[in-house]
Amino acid sequence: GGYVDLIRGVWRVQGCLAVSRGIGDQHLEQWIIAEPETKIVRIKPEYEFLIMASDGLWDKVGNQEAVDIARPLLVGVDEPQPLSACRRLV
């Protein structure tokens, strides 16, 4: 029964709330699911890096593609550039 509308270039729930900010707004809870998808991962010393992102990235970029984009900026370089890796992923 709710709606999502595009207002001045921003998708909004019920015409008022930006979709990306919808979690936790009680007056919109009949249209917004505030239960995040989570996963517990034990970080081990042999892991090279961790990519944490929202579905906005994962809907467009696969796991291996994300690694292939980020790894050259993070592993085997004199000075890792995590911010540059983030920018490339975006």
C-alpha cells in the first residue's frame, strides 16, 4: 500500500524519506524492513583484506570482481591505498 517516488533525483518512500535512510524510521515500518542481513565472519591473519558494502555495491559487483578491483591497491604494494580501492569500487 505504500509507494516510492523519484523527487528531485532521489528515490523516496512515501514521498518523504530517502530510500537509503529508511531503516529505523518507525512511521514507515509498514513499508520498510529494518532487519539487516548480517553474517558473522572470523577474521584470520591470512586474510588480505575485508570489503564491507551495502547491497548497492553487491547488486552490481560480484565478489570476485570486487576483489579484482581492490586487491591491486591493497596487496603487494609499498603503500596500500584503501581509500582509492573504495573509490574504484564505487
